[in-house]
Amino acid sequence: SDTGLLNPASVRSIAHQIGLRPTKTRGQNFVHDANTVRRIVSLAQVSAQDRIIEIGPGLGSLTLGLLETGAHVVAIEIDEVLANQLPDTVFQRMPEAAHRLDVVVADALDVTTIPGAEPTALVANLPYNVAVPVLLHMLEICPQWRTGVVMVQSEVADRLVAAPGSKIYGVPSAKLAWYAEAVRVGSVPPTVFWPVPNVDSGLVRMTRRCPPQIDRRGPHATRSQVFRVVDAAFASRRKMLRSALAGLCGGSSAASALITAAGIDPTARGEALDIGDLARVAEALAQAGV
Ligand code: SAM
């Protein structure tokens, strides 16, 4: 059926019109397949009530799919030429949706506030080289989001959703778990992109959760205190937690005592601990003023 979504011919024609030379450093691979766009949009479960943050709208493939739901989209794009073209592309293909699009020209990592009302959803085909930091940053600055879907490199998708005990469980998995329940919901082949990337892609769906269900008797560890423990716990994967945290605590016996006070085995390794465990350790450190 004829829709406003982009196809290979329209992607090529817009790219030609603006003289675009896609760069690898900015992860510029553009989706030219309406089915892939529809799939991402339906996995995201967004509706006209949502205000969606999209990072890296590029030529607008996903942006148009999101606007089709009736939602409002705030699109953050680092590339000025792409950002400037986006409102025209939307106006030409879905004129009725043009007033529901806001474009912010910026590096997503530098954005600290989103214009207008609080975003309720995060949907993006992320620039692959900065996918994890950009994702975590957006989750941090959008406290009201409830649902999200991101497309990332396949291996990164697996790492983001990995559970404790898995070989690929690590800092990205633990930090994402602080914000969200994350599930891998699909794969996307290189052929739906122009230019064709040399990696497969994966889709991750996220459902927000309030910071982990930890025992809340003491003062709360802040997000940055928890992430400091996460970074230390995984800095040397083979170390027991008491050695990994020795630097923060002023020695491994002090670390041992604090970890034990948190109800965690100080000889455990970071890879065995879920975000609730790591947060409890951070809580014990915070209570001790460490
Ligand atoms: N969403 C489009 C699509 O699905 O066809 C394009 C996705 S492409 C993988 C990534 C996009 O992110 C590019 O448009 C690129 O210019 C943009 N980008 C790269 N780094 C960025 C950053 N730090 N902040 C915001 N946008 C960025």
C-alpha cells in the first residue's frame, strides 16, 4: 500500500538531494524498509498519547513510522544537514504530522534537558559506535519514560539484556537493568539499510522500572554511587568483590565488612551479582560514608 514511509528509492532521492555522504564515524546507516520500521514501531507499543524521544532520526525512516501513530516526536540529530532536512521530509510525506515533530540539533550525549513536556517513550535506531552511552544517558535524563525500543548491533543487544552468570553480563547489562527490564525482541539483517553495514542488528525492548527493589532501610544510594560500584565490580572480572572494591573502601578487609553488611558474599565476583545486589552494596558503602 502507498504510505508516507520511506522506501529504497525515496532514501536514495533524499540523500542525493542533500548531497549526503554517510559517515561511519556517525554510524550513518539508514533503514529503507517500511516493514522494519513498522515492526519497530509496533514493538514499541506507542500511541497518540506518547511523546517519543528519537535519537539519530537520519533521513526520517523511523521518525515517519513513529509519527504515523499520532505520537509527538522529539528527534535529536547531530548532523545539521540531516536535521535541517527532516521537517521538510515529514511535511512532504505526512503534512498532518508536521506539527508533532520537534528537531533538536545536538550530540545526544550533550543534551541535558528535553524541550516541552516529559518524554514517555524512547525509540531509536542508535548510532552503533556510541549506542550504549547514548542509551544510558537518555534514560537518565528522561525520568518519565515508560517504554522503549532500540536497534543496536546484534552483539550489543545480547550484552544489554544479559543476566548475571552469563559470560557477556557486564557493565552495560547491569546499568541498563538499573533503569529497565530489557528483552531482546528480534534481529534485523544488514540488507534493510543503506549503506549496508557489515554487522547484524538486534532489537531490545525496555520497560522502565523504578530503581531496583532493594531493602530501603538506610539512606538511599544515588544512581552515581551505584554505578561507581558497578564500574569497580566489573573493572577486573576475575577479582572477588572484596578485592574489586578495596580501592573504594580503603582496603579489602574494610570492603569485605561492608559487602557482608549488605548481605552479599564478599568472595563473589561481579558477574554473579544482579543490579539489586550491586545497589545493596552501594547502599552499605553510602551508609558508611564511603
Ligand atoms: N534513524 C535513522 C534510520 O533508522 O534510518 C538513522 C539511524 S543511523 C543508524 C544513526 C543516526 O544517528 C544518524 O543519522 C547519525 O547522524 C546520528 N547520530 C550519530 N551520532 C549521534 C549523536 N551523538 N547524537 C545524535 N545523533 C547522532
